[in-house]
Amino acid sequence: MHVRQILKSKGSDRVLTIRPDATVAEAARILSECRIGSLVVSTDGQRVDGIISERDIVREMGKRGVSALDERVEEMMTEKVETCVADDQADDVLTKMTQGRFRHLPVVENEVMIGLISIGDVVKARLSELSMEKDALEGMIAGR
């Protein structure tokens, strides 16, 4: 299965972004309201400048307390963001995410973000694929 298929199954290619000069408090509010785990940091809404996750915010609050919420997103974001392309295989992306210990991966085409997938999206797609394979094998065995 390709990343392109995972994006199609999500139903929406909308990726929530936040500007680098926004406050971490604003990022936390959006994450909470939208019930998501990360925001792509982008000046123009198309290019990936960084990513900020719930974990980033909690880690910094643990170090500095609530004053971390007053910082700008660019001070806390991960700048070196791993990305993938729509033609990547789901298993390869899952391996990359597991080894890198991150849960969200922007999908980029010609340096422009076309989507975002989570490790949950990839696992869900893989389980669906395995279920279809199981059904097909059972059908073959039963002569259907």
C-alpha cells in the first residue's frame, strides 16, 4: 500500500498549520480543540518549516513550567522534519516512524505539503489490508 492510498482513505487532505511566530499557548489550544497530536509549522501554509507536537509542549512545560506557553512556536518546534512522498510504501513509512520515534509525517511533493499521516493512519491502513488478504485466502481455501 502506498502513502497516496492512505491519504485518500482519510477523506481530507487538509493539514492544520501554525505560523512560527505564534505562541505555544495558541498551538496547545488548537491541538486541544481539534483533538490532534501535532501541527505543521509553516509560514505560508504549504512548506514545512517545522513541526510541534503535544510531546514537545509537555516536555518543555516539565522543564520550565507554564512560562513555556508564552514562547513562540519556532523556539520549541522540531526543525529537522522527516517527510515522505505519496509513492512511498506504507511499511517503509511505518519503519521510519517507529525508528525515529515520531507519530506524524508530512507528505511532500515538489517541496509542497500535500498531506499529513499519523502512525495511527498507517496502522489502520495496514490492518485493513491484512483483513482483505485474510478474507481472500479464506475464500480461496473454501473454494469461493
